[in-house]
Amino acid sequence: GQSLEQPSEVTAVEGAIVQINCTYQTSGFYGLSWYQQHDGGAPTFLSYNALDGLEETGRFSSFLSRSDSYGYLLLQELQMKDSASYFCAAHQGYSTLTFGKGTMLLVSP
Amino acid sequence: KAGVTQTPRYLIKTRGQQVTLSCSPISGHRSVSWYQQTPGQGLQFLFEYFSETQRNKGNFPGRFSGRQFSNSRSEMNVSTLELGDSALYLCASSLGQGGDEQFFGPGTRLTVL
């Protein structure tokens, strides 16, 4: 089967750094994306890694290791508005995404 | 440019009925993917259409079907509704190239009674 594993919940305080890990077992793997979803909202794209290494976009960074079937999303200088669910998603051919079950991030003052 | 729109936003049906959901992608996007989101299973891929052709299909029963029109708008249909079909149905549009960003619509909340 195809599966992605990520922690169900992570808590942190404002200003801190948090890392959300994702391990995957998929066939036909093209790359790993991360999406953010606020309660009641639509998922929004954060980042995409096709190659090994780190991609940085402002306060967010994403990392991929194909040999380890592992990736992570790093959020720095956490803000209250970062409280949301974060999903890793494996690309399997064109626009087919297999999502993890999501990590709920709770940021407290 | 306008985002992805989905209609209706909310729907209540009873078991055994069928339902059709609609998705209008961002102008210029030729790929539309559909996902089912439930608290227990998360986001699950239903199918993807590109230029009116189904390019990929997830692991859902044949009661779930879809189609795409020449203007890239897409519909999905669920027949013989079951209680377990209650979910948020999301569509996402993209250019249809590998690794490109998918833009999600607000979803249709389907409740089956």
C-alpha cells in the first residue's frame, strides 16, 4: 500500500521552532509537498521538494531525503496564526497526491 | 485571478440517493483532482482529470465517478449514497504538470442521513 506517517499533534510556543516529520512508503514517488489547512478552510500549498535537500521559503523550510523516504517541514519564529493542520503529500505521477493524515500544530502564547 | 469554486457548499441527502458536485478550476488550469476529507481518514484521493480524460483513480468504489468538460470544469457523482459518504469533498486545480502546486476550492460538505 501507499502510506505517509506524520505525528498527529505538535505543540509549541510563539517564537519557537518546530519540526514536523513525515515518512513515506509509496510507489512511483516524484516528490513531497506540504500543505497547511486552517480549521474550516481549504488546504493551501506551502512547499515542494523533488530533490534531496532543503527548500526555504520565508519562515518555512522543507527537507527531503529520498534514500530515507523521509521529509520534514520546519517552521521558525512561530506565530499564533500558524496554528493549523499540516499535511505532507507524496506526488505519484502528474497531479496525484497521497496525503498523510495531518499534524495539528497548536501554538500558544 | 479567481480561485477554485465549488458548488454547492453544503448538501444534505439521505441514504440511497445520488449527488452531483461541481468544481470550476482556475482559468488556464487543465487538471482537476478530487479528494474526500473525513476526520478519521484524512484527505483521500478520488480521481484526477486532465483535458477531459481521467488520468488517475484512487481506491474508491465504482459509486464514485467523475467527468471533465471541455472548459475544464469538473463534476463528481456519488450514487447510492451511504452514511459513510458524509465528508468534505475538495477539488483542486493545477496546470497538470508533475509537482506543480494544487489550488484547492472551499469544498462541498456532504451530509448523508
